[in-house]
Amino acid sequence: MRGCPFIDATAEFPDPESAVHSYAKEQKSRMVQLTAAVVTELGCRDPLSLAEQLATLADGAASRAMVLN
């Protein structure tokens, strides 16, 4: 595991108009949407906000895993 492949892709293709960058952004958005659906089922009052926070934690965990091995 070397971090998040979508973060890596956007680093390699920083232009937001590139197909690679756009795809990575779509996948990150999809993760938030899927997470929001799950926390909605669990009764969360603000599922989108919590989903964004959990996605941010997941991104951070992937980065830490890469750095700390």
C-alpha cells in the first residue's frame, strides 16, 4: 500500500481539466456519497458533513500508512 492512488493521480495530473484528475475527483466524491448513505441508515442527522469528515480521516490514514509503513 502506497497511499491513495487517486491522490497520487491528482499529484501527477494536477490540471483539474485532465481526464485523470477528473476521474480521481469523481471517485473521491463517490466515496463521500457512499459513506453518507451508510451513516444516513445509521440515523445521522448531518450525513454529508460526517461523510466528508470520515473521508478526510480515511485519506489521512492512507497517507500515514504510506509514511509509517
